[in-house]
Amino acid sequence: MRSAYPLTLLYDAACPVCALEMDHLRDRNTAGHLAFVDIGQPGFDAAAWGTTHAALDAEIHGVWADGAVTVGLETLRGAYAAVGLGWVMRPTGFAPVRPLFDVAYRLFARYRRPISRATAPLIHAVRARRLQARMARCRAGACAIESTREDRS
């Protein structure tokens, strides 16, 4: 696994499942090892990242500090490791089952929009609860609520 941070995650924030996952990683990103870029933002240029929008839309991509690009579960394994949760994704990289997990991820990625539509009410409720919890931690009206869409980079 690489360790040259930051790892920039190129993801689709319009996908509720994807946004929820990025919220989780953003909340755990206390060391600043991750940067988040929403590929759906106006003016986003996939060519600047050396790829196409269609490729980025097909699966999550990660760009490491050294310029190396990862795709799919490899990116998520790196992201989880970056926030101290590498053990959660570690089983997906074990040689005997890795191909099965990779196929399962690609199937999820292909059907993430219908999956997101079906689960959107639950996901929006979870995201709202998380935001409410962050706001509750604010003191005297001074809050540092991070954007849930992307880091502006």
C-alpha cells in the first residue's frame, strides 16, 4: 500500500451512497491525508486529471501525491488506510477473494444510481444526523462545519 499522501479522491457527490462514504472518510481525515474532489462540480475538467469523465464516473479514482492513479477498491483501500481504518478494507485485498470483491465493487459502481435512489431517504437521514451531531459540538456559535460536497481545490 502506498503512503505518499495526500490521496485525492475523485468521486461523484451526486450519488448519495458515494457522498455518505466520503462524509465518513472526511470525518475521520484528522491527519489531512485525503483530499476530496467532486467530479460533478461545474467546471470540473477530467482531462486535467489525465482521464475522461466517463472513466471517473464508472469507478472512484484516487491520485496519490506522487501522481500514481488507483481505481475502484484499490482507491478505497488506500483511503481507509489513510484514516486509520485499513483493517476494514484489508480483507478485500486478500489474494483468494480479491477478484470477487473487485467484481462486486464494479457491479455496485455500475448500479450505484438505482441503489442510491432506493436508499436515498435512509442516506439523507444519516447525513442529516451526522451534520446535527457536528453542529451540537459547536460552542458559542463558533462552528467549523466542513463542506459535505468537496474540499475546494
